Amino acid sequence: MNEKQIERTLKDYHWMIKEIKRQRDVLEEEIGLKLVASSGIESTLPKAKGTVSDPVGQEVLRREKKSGWIIKLEKKILYIQERMEVIEDPREMAILECMLDGMTISAISQHMGLSRRQVYHVKDEIVRKISHFTHSAQ
């Protein structure tokens, strides 16, 4: 990831975590549901064969796409989590934690008693360290 992508991932981290959890909850809830009738008149009718016009087939395709999207989100989250150890300064760590919790720069500034400019500077340093860690580890 380049610095711009790292910065974007830090900003989006909070909603990505919530979305991954939501999608996993939905998937767990749907695992027990049956998509094909096992009794009654519907069970005697011809079964769909997975064609594009087949609603069950389309649902499988939709879930595959969703699964791929969730995997991408998880990779971004893990990318940040695996590199957080490079942040050792307590003020940087506090700002990073606030960012990961979904706080805005203004909210972090107010919370920590720093100017927005100082928070932006620390955020840029965090991004630089994470980026540098990435390049040195490869």
C-alpha cells in the first residue's frame, strides 16, 4: 500500500470493521436457511439448474461477490493491524487509536487538546512510519 492508501484505510478502518462484523452476522444467520423446498408441492417441481435466470444461482453469485469484497476489507484491516507495532510514541498511539475508533481530526484535536494542525502532522507521521515499515519488511 502506498501512503495515500494507508491514510484512506486508517480513515475507513472503523466502518470496515463494523461492515465485516455485519456481513459475518448475516452469513451466520443465513446458513441455516434452506433455499430449495424440501416438502409440499414445490418439492415436486423441477429444480433450478444454476442458470443466470435462476434466483438461487443469482444469490450464490451475489454471495460470492460479497465474500470477495469482505476478503478485501479484511486484508486492509490486517495490513494496519500487523504494522501497528511500529507506532511506539504514546501520543502517536493515542491518535492512531482515536482514528481507528472512527474519530474525526477535529474530534481528536478537541479530545487531546492539540491543534488540528498538530493532529494532521502526527497522522502524517503515523502513515509515514507504517509505510516505511512496509518497505523495510519487504
